[in-house]
Amino acid sequence: MNMKDLLITLVALVLLCLLGPVVVGILSALVTVAPYLLAVLLILGIVAFFCK
């Protein structure tokens, strides 16, 4: 490995370390909110179905 490859690898590792927690946080938030979103969509669907 030459110096450039090593530098790119280091930058990639630093980015992963910085962005990793952010991505995990977003995913866990989505998992937490998902059931409520599904319930709201279901209710809206039922309302739309009966209001036709």
C-alpha cells in the first residue's frame, strides 16, 4: 500500500466512526416511530375508504 491508499483508508475509517452513530440513531428513531406511522396510515386508509 502506498501513502495515498493509506490516507484514503484513514479518512474512510474516520468518516465511519463519525457517521456511524448518526446513522444508527436515525435508524433506531425510525424503528421507534414506525408502528405509530403504520397506525396513522391505517386509520387514514380506513377513513378514506369509508368517506368515498
